[in-house]
Amino acid sequence: MEAWSTLLALIVLVADIVAIVQIWRSRIEVGRKTIWSLVVVLLPVVGLIMWLVAAGHFAKVRL
């Protein structure tokens, strides 16, 4: 069971790193990039889900 939790933690870590890279490659202002990066770092799973919803293909407003 410990192997599953380690694997899940690694998956979340990689997904957060990818999200932060995508945030900084986007065309939004630096202030918003900083805030989104902090949200993803401080709330790894919830922040990632929030960013996916806000920046996804179904988002009503582009970030």
C-alpha cells in the first residue's frame, strides 16, 4: 500500500510541475501567474483542479 501512495504523490508532483510551467508560458499578467503558481504550490490537488477548470477548454474566460 505504501507503493501506491508514493506513486500517487509522484503523479501529483509531476502534474503540479507541468501546471506551473503551463502557467508561466501563458500570456496572462505576471501578477496572475504568481497567484496561480502559489495556489498550485500551496494546495497541490485542489489548486491543480482549480487551474484545470479555469484554464481548460471549457473555461468561459481565458486566463
